[in-house]
Amino acid sequence: MWRQTLESKSFKLSRTKTEYLECKFSVGMYGVDVDMKLDTQVIPKRDSFKYLGFVIQGNEEINKNVTHRIGARLMKCRLASGILCDKNVPPRVKRKFYKVVVRPTMLYGVECWPVKIFHVLKMEAVEMGILKYMCEHTRKDKIRNEVTRDKVGVALMEDKL
């Protein structure tokens, strides 16, 4: 029925590209899984999909989205390594660049997340790795995270989340 409605408005569904995601928002509402069909063709079901920069999962979790945001942040760091790791760039410029470009990439959409301690710890670990890389510290230097964070001048990730 909905296919005819779309086609009457000059929309055409692609039988090869159409997929669906089932969102289970409450536990008690579900019975037997039913195949979704477009005429006689079964439409594939997905566990997650990417939409407007978010990874949406049907099971109320955000693990894939957190991993995606971390990956996006690491890509920004790789692209910006000429600035973040250059000894000739003043620390205040590195700090400003980090706060304006790198951190917002990771925190995009975080206000919609049901954040758990696990996610905070994962994001803090990635952030400390980048900050230590910016300051040219290694784990062998045994410099505490608080010292590195004060040197760069950024707030705790937990405060931002």
C-alpha cells in the first residue's frame, strides 16, 4: 500500500537498495519476526545504519556510534597532524585548533546519547592518546594525564559529555 502511495507522488523504490531497521524501544511488544516484503521480494533487515553522521542501532545502544565518532576524530587528527605535531607551531595554536576542530568532531551529536561510563572511559582514553601525541609524550615518559591535560589546557571529556 505505501509503495503505491509513493509511486503516485512520482517516487520510485529501488528494490536492490531498500533495507529496513527495526527499533525495539520496549521489551514486551514483540512477537514472531515477520519478513518485510516489497511485492514478493523480501527486504533485508539491518542492525544499524548511518544517517546524518550518526550510526543508528535498533537495540537502543550507541556503541557503534561512539566507535564511529572516535574514528572520525582520529581521521581529523591524521589530517591535522601537520599542525598538532609540528614543533614550530605554538602550543596555544595547537590548543585552539584541537578545541575548535578535533574535539567537536568527536562530540558531534553527543547531547542525544544515553552515555554510559564505558563510553566516557573509551573517549577519554582516545583523547589522552591524542593529547600526549600533541605534547610529544610517550607512555615511557610516565607523565600523568592531569599534567598533560593542564599543559594543553582542555577540560575533562566527562565534563563535555
